[in-house]
Amino acid sequence: MKIIVVDNYNEMSKKAANIIASCIVLKPNSVLGLATGSTPLGVYKELIKLYENSDVDFSNVCTFNLDEYYGITKDNDQSYSYYMKENFFKHVNLKEENTHIPDGTCKNVDTMCQSYEDIIKQHGGIDVQILGIGQNGHIGFNEPDDKFVADTHLVKLKEDTVNANSRFFETIEDVPKEAVSMGIKAIMKAKKIILIANGINKAEAIYKTIKEDVTPEVPASILQFHSDVTVIVDKEAASKL
Ligand code: F6R
């Protein structure tokens, strides 16, 4: 793992965006794996700036998001589809048909999960995967467990994840309790992975991910087995390293 400690959130975002942009410059039809949440918002802002300055062109880029809440529609302003459209897709020249997000309303979830993985495969796999990390060490919505879940699947969110996500909802009852998430295998198959984290509330998870044993109790720790992971963290998230 390559660990880059930066001063603050803006630097973290710029560094991650620059790595992604350089991948796209080298391979204009790059396949990006994308995350949502608070952490990557700055990365999307930086990528939009790079696009506006004509430094990067998304016209042949294809994207796959890690996860989506289960049981809410695409146009719900809490869905990850909505988040991606508002915070990234509508600001750059990505073609809509090249953006993929698990369907959070699909009745036959198993079939949808399988076909999501098939489509990633048809595109040649993910070139660069951006990851945030939960305070409990989750990546995507692969929650702490007694085993790693390999395949894209329906997840019951842990209470601490529901609580952490409740900041975006009016009441805790409104927070979806299930999500569809790319599994550990699909994440680990990405050719390159960038894990970003900022703030003191991520310090423990970052420490366990990097310094302790690989365990499904800390899903992100599996990244120690990947050959090309760059961890970009601000000073606070790095404070226990
Ligand atoms: C969301 C995702 C999650 C988040 C994690 C951190 O697509 O993959 O694993 O990255 O929950 O969320 P924030 O960035 O809001 O702290």
C-alpha cells in the first residue's frame, strides 16, 4: 500500500482527482469505480474543474458505482443515483448510458447483482476504483462480518452505519436499512484502488485497515492483499498510524 498523508481535505481531493484524471488521459475509455458519501465530494469538484479546464475528457469513460440504497427510487434525493447526477454526472461530458449504479428498486435482486458484475466484466473490469471508508471499516456497504462477502449482494446495514447516514435524513426512520453493494471480489478485481479518508472519526478505521491483521471484521483490511492501493488521508485520519 502506498500511503500519502496530506494537510487537509482539499489536498486529499486534489491528489485523488489528479490520479483519476491521469488514468483517463492515459486510457480515454477508462472504467471508473465510484463511491458516494461526504468524502468523495471534493474529488468530484476537482474532476469537474479539470473537465472545465479541458484537462480531462469523460466522453469515452464508463462508470460503475459501488452501491445504492435498497428500496428508494432513482429520483429520490437521498438515492445515490441522485447524488451522482447532482454532484458529478451532470457537470461533465459523461454519457448517461455509460454510467451504472445498482438498481435499488429491483425485485429480483440476485439477478440484478449478477448482471451488474457481468456488465463490469464486459467493459474489461474497473481500471481505477475510488473508495471511502466507514467508521467501522466498511468499503462500499461491505459491513463488518465473520466472513468476506465476495459477490455483489443485498446488505442489511449495521446500526452504526444507519446512524452515520442519518445526518442526511430528517429522521432515523427514514434512513434505508438495506443497500445493494458491490462485493469484495469486484472491488479487489479493480486494477488500481484509491482509498480516501479525512477527519479524526476515520483514524481508527484507517489504523486497523493498514496496520492490523486482515479480517472481515474490518472489511477494508482486505486491501492489504491488493497490489496497487493508494491511501490518501489527511493528518487527522492518519493520526493513529
Ligand atoms: C458509499 C460508500 C461508503 C462510504 C462510507 C464513508 O458509496 O461506498 O462505503 O464511502 O460510508 O462515507 P462518508 O464519506 O460519508 O464518511
